[in-house]
Amino acid sequence: MSEYIIKNGRVFDPVQGIKGDKKDIFVRDDKIVDSVGSGAKIIDARDKTVMAGAIEVHAHVAGPKVNAGRWYRPEDKHFDSHKTAGITRIEGGKSIPTVFKTGYEYARMGFTFAMEAAMPPLYARHVHEEIHDTPIIDEAALPVFGNNWFILEYLKNQEIENTAAYIAWILNQTKGYGVKVVNPGGTEAWAWGLNCLSIHDPVPYFDITPAEIITGLMAANEYLGLPHSMHLHQNNLGNPGNYTTTLESLKLAEGVKAKNNFGREQVLHSTHLQFHSYKGTNWGDFESGAKEVMDYVNRQKNLTIDTGNVTLDETTTMTADGPFEHHLHGLNHLKWFNVDVELETAAGVVPFIYDPNNAVFASQWAVGLEIALYANDPMRCFITTDHPNAGPFTRYPRVYSWLMSKKVRDERLNTFKKADKVISATTLANSTARSRSMSWQP
Ligand SMILES: [Zn+2]
């Protein structure tokens, strides 16, 4: 039997409405209990926050594309490598930290778990090697299905049961956790030098549309009753005017019911919504579509989202959205890495500098904050930076401070050279301060 007391900490638990009370927590054999014996080990948590371990729902922290980023960007670790003598192994890298640094940095912020958001099944072993080498935190991984040839064939023939059987086999073989879909059909079209920018664009050769892939994979996910709903990176990421594609994709979940083996109501998780909530026709007349998208999300109880907050850093973008990375390379002309994973997916990696004095990047910063501030139900809205795409996860404390204090975000906004453009393209300047901990209800 192991017993300990976490003493004198400030305890936070939104579910029970505990908001920073000074309390002692008693633990026996990994479970919180009312009391423990006199021989219990005491952990002094004076001046510290005591909370449930934070959960990272979407980050790129393990596997081949993360590693590609590490080896082709040595500059990422030139100025940010160190070792705490006798305690940690060497920590290197800023936007694409080593596995050691990844575990340490999440743990320092109170995280106990991170989900690797895109695992190519054929490279599952590499993903698990890195998960195994990541200290302190737990990790899991979502295999990608949205451009897999077997899936496309089954769904073209409307064979939901076969789709589900294939998903079950892949999850078992790769030790994956759930169904991830990245630019459905678009990454496969990329093999032909094409893309699917709307959910009705046909995928070459397979004669199927992104809408059919999304609908079919949601059905297969519920057929299996998996613990997590289908996890979607929508088509048309990062382009002005894409909020209509986003709304069309989310509407595919209307009327879909969760099988509910795990007590969840949600059937679709929409990831890094910031990158999918733009109005306008080009980067000149770009505007935020966060309100339109979040008004819809707020009404539909069977959706969850994460934000994808831009932190205004130099970072490294990486995604199974192969055509998007090529497009990004065309915009910023920095180096580009691309790989095709036969019959399954592709991936691209491009460094990116979110210059705060660029009106578009500063507006993306604002859109990410708007997404979270518009969310009526914080239990369905997760904060992410889509690490490292919109910024390194180590910037979460900054993101939280921007969200929790209007004063702090206004201060940041006013440092932008083109603050006036950000103010006219988004509604952030009008948003009121919110202290979410006061209104959180499960
Ligand atoms: Zn991602």
C-alpha cells in the first residue's frame, strides 16, 4: 500500500467548483481518499497549484515527421539547449524539442498526457519508440485514415462494416487510440499534384468526395463505439474564405448519434479551428470567421473542438496535409520537406515565422483567441497550438494569460504595427474579459 498527502497547495477542480482553496489531498494506491494513516509520505505543495493532470489533445510530438523537422532544422536547437545537472538529460530544440525536452516541458506545466495527432500506420514503430523515450508524461497516437486506399475503396462502396473492421485491425496492429482524418481525400489527390479544397471535390481515381469520407468514417467510428469521436483536420486549411468549408464539414455530424460505450455525446472533434475560420477572398480582405463558426459549434452539442492558437513565434509547421505544406512553401519560400507514405498518407514540413507586425499573422493570433472566447461550453473547447504548427506548446502560459485577461491581450494587440488592421478584421478588441474558472460547469 502506498499513501501520501499533498499538503498546503492551492487546489483547483472546476468539476467540483473548487477554485484555489488551500486543501490537503490524501492519496492511497493512486486514488484520492478522505484520509490516510500517520505513516503517509508528505509532499509539501506550499505556493503551488494542485490540479488534475492537464491533457494535451492534439500535438505533433512523436514519429517520423517530427523527427524530419528535428534533423532538417538544426537551427531550432542552436540557442535553446541545456541540461539541469544531475536531474535531466540534455534538452534541445524550441519548436521541435527532443523527446526528453518534450516530456520535461509538459510536466513542468502540469501536463500528464499528450496525444500525438497523426501516426502513419506504416511508421507506427517509430512513433512508439519516441513515445517510449518521452519521460514523465503518457502519450498515445491517432493513426491517420482519411486518405488510406483501403478506406477509400470501402467507403466508395458504402461498406461501413468493412471500414470498421479495417480500422479495428489497424488500431490493434499499430496500438493506435482513435480515428484521425487529415484533409480527407486531399492528401491522396496530392499524389496527382491536386487537392480537395471543398468537401465536394472528387478524389482522383477513387470517385469519392471528402464529404463521403467524413460521413463514412464517423459512421465506422460509432459502429465500433471508440472512446474518442472522429478527429478531423478539415479540407481547405489556412485559406481566406474557408469558414464555409468548415461549416459544411461540421454539418455532416448533424443527426449522428454516439454509440456511447464511453458515455460521450460527441461524434466529431474539429481540430485547430483557428486555421479553418477565415472570411474574405484573399489575404488583402481577410477577416475572422470565428463568430460564425463558434455560433454553430455552440449550438451543436455533439461537437468538440480545439483552438490552434498562434503564438507569434518562429516555429516549424508539419502536417499530413501534404498539399498545404507545398502551398506554404510557395508563400514563404523557406525549405520544404515532403514524403509520401504508400497507400496511406503523406506529410510535409516547412519552417514558419509568424511575424507579429504582419497583419495576417497578427489576425490569426486574434482569431485563435476569439475561438476560445466565443466558446460557451469550455468542456467542449480545448486549448492547443497544434504544436508546433501555430506555435510551440511551451507557450501555453502566454495563451492562457491572453485568454484570461483582457488587459494582457490588449497590451499585446497594441504592440502590433498593424494593430488597426487586426482590430478591423477581428472582434477581439471588443471582447470582454472572462475568467473561465468562475463559470465552468461540467
Ligand atoms: Zn495537427
